[in-house]
Amino acid sequence: MWIADGWKEYEVLDASGGEKLERWGKYILLRPDPQVIWNTEKKIPEWKCLNAHYHRSNKGGGDWEFFDLPKQWDIHYKDLTFHLQPFSFKHTGLFPEQAANWDWFRAKIEQAKRENPDREIKVLNLFAYTGGATVAAAKGGAAVTHVDASKGMVTWAKDNAASSGLAEAPIRYIVDDCVKFVEREIRRGNFYDAVIMDPPSYGRGPKGEIWKIEESIHDFVALCTKVLKPDPLFFLINSYTTGLQPAVLSYLLGTELVSKFGGKVQSEEIGLPVKCNGLVLPCGASGRWER
């Protein structure tokens, strides 16, 4: 398992009864987590010191209950800064477990830049959300194309980049359906050194395009290989979908990437350490190809 254990301002304090107790900077949030199927004694005092609690509804979705939480606050990971705010379906605008991947591909970008300082490393970040991967890649020295179907998420990503000192960085922000954008990039002859994708299980594009990951992911990965340069640097898939286990991601990347470019594939669960008991909370899976 790849563990995001480099955080100073975020931590999972405890987990029990279908919920995880988290510290986001100086604020304590309690949110549902389907992986937490155990019921252990809630010993630490933070269980009774909440700033906000997201209650899952039996009908789907849910609602926030606020006690003392600002509308927006910031959190830092190393030299990156992110704006946070509670919004629909329990989210805060950041998936902290992804720091394990940020560190991995940032190191690869920085190494490539050391080997050839004049090389432009172009990274395509698809389903890019609020830009965690975008700012990490840009900090490493990459030129990033950030694509998401939500205009609001793209605006949020711009704010995160500016807060991280990247307002003038070579980041191109695109509001578009990811599949259609990649198809156009292939036709235009725009190629990339690396692809990052964090596809949702289900989603809609800006013009109502429907995405179902089990039906679409293989064809989309195959399509994305056509937007890569002949000697690409890396390819990363993140998945929060139960059916896309590490072995499935490895087979998918091996079939489409290794067959064309050689290299190697590794896939693992990603997770967050739980402070009070030493467990690691699983948070999906990632597949990595590198040359």
C-alpha cells in the first residue's frame, strides 16, 4: 500500500462506526467512510470537539451539521497551499491520500528536469477537480493542462495554484469533457509527456455527456496513449471505484502502456495512517506506469 504519511496539517485521528474523525488544520471534521466497518471504542476527546459533522442520509446524500467552521480555510502540504470548504456529498475540495501520488510524480518530473534542464515536460491532468495534482506537477517544473467538466472546480484549481505561488506558472485550464478534449488534442497534434487521470465512477460532461467508468475506462486509456509522446515519462490512474482493484489497474496499464512503450507498472491501494491505533485506512487504488 502507498501511504500518504507526509502531512503535518492533516491527519485521521480515529475511525469507528462508519465514520472517520479528521483534523484539517485546526478544525475537526467527522465524515462517513464506507471502509470503516468496525465499531471500536471512541476514546480520544476529539470525538466530542467537532467543528462539523456530515450526516449520511438513508435516502442517499446527506447534510453537514456545523458547530464552528469557517466557510473557507487553508491547509498546506509541504510547499503547496489548498483552499478548503465543505460542500456537497461530504467533500472538502481535497483528497489528502493523493499526496502519496503527488510525491511520486513530482519526483519523476524533477529528476527529468535535472537530467535535461531545457526539456519542457507537458502533463495532462484529466478529471482534474480542484487541482491537487496540477499544483504538485507544476511545482515540480511541468507545464500542465488541467481539464475538468466543472467550471467551478476549474476556478477553485486556479485559486489553489495562485495560493501555492503558481499564478504565473505554465498551467492551461480547460472546462471540457475529458474524452472529447483528448480526441481534439490528438487531431491537433498536441502531445504530452505524462497523463494523470482521476475518473469518477459516474459523471456528466458540460453538455450532458455520460461517463460510466466500468464501460469507458479501457477505451479511454487506449485513447490517451495516442496523446503521449514517443518516450513518455509516466501515466497515473486513480480509482475510488470498488471494482477497479490494483490488479485490474495493472492489467489495464500493462495492456495499453507496456505493449506500446515498454516500461513497468505498479498498482497498489492508497491509504492514510490512523493516529490513535496505528491502522492504515484504505482510500482507493492507484495504478502507475513509468518508462
